[in-house]
Amino acid sequence: MITQWPVKILLVYPKAPFLQREKITIAADCSILINESFHDKFKKGETLIIGCPLLENPDRIMNKITQIIKDTTASKIDVYTMEVPCCHAIHMMVKKAVKELRKEDVDIKHYIVRVASGNVELYKHGVIDESMIEAERKAHEHTL
């Protein structure tokens, strides 16, 4: 059963009741389309908010994420992005907001969704592997 609306980070009211749960998931738009487990999470009533740091104003997304983390009672935050480097800003935004707000008690888990397979892996901050670079090239038709 769907228990929240809206889902876009920029449209969510930071004090919305669905953000006052034990866990929230913050994800890049594309990641929810590539990995079908997000549909199950959403159907089960888990809180899921999405955004795109490439197509939306990153300053506005950062401000909204900070406000959401400030106002939420969640003790767990899962962050999912695509493996492409342009998505990694969401990881940095969540990490920065938690640090600035001194919410060290919040358990944050970071994941990437692989473009080709849709598989989910732990995200390693600051690590960009060849697969990530190749996925970015293909996605944006970059050539060497």
C-alpha cells in the first residue's frame, strides 16, 4: 500500500508524517527504475524519496536533504544512486548534512546500483572504478 506522496526530494514537506519513521531511503531517480526491489519497498509502505543532482538544482537538493534530515526522527537512512559519477553527489549531500547537523547517531548505508545488471553494491566514498567511468561514457555518449 502506498503511504506517501510526493516522492521527489524537492517536493517533500520535511515534517511530513511519512518521514517520521525508523528508516528512510534517499535515491537517485534512475536507480529506482533499474532495480526492481524499490517497487517492493514502496508498495510495503517504506519511505522513499528521489532526486537527480544532474537535472535538478543541486543547491536546492542539498538544502532540502539537510532540512529533511534535521526534521526526521529516522535513525536509519539508506542512500542509493546509480554507479555513474554524476549521481555520487547525493551520497556527499547526505553525508555532509548529517555531519553539519551533528546527527552522528543516524545509521547511514550507502549503495550504488550497477547500470548493466541492476545489482546493488556497497558504495565506497571517493572510489570510482572503470565500470563507473564506462557507464558514464555510454550514458552520455562520451568518447575518449
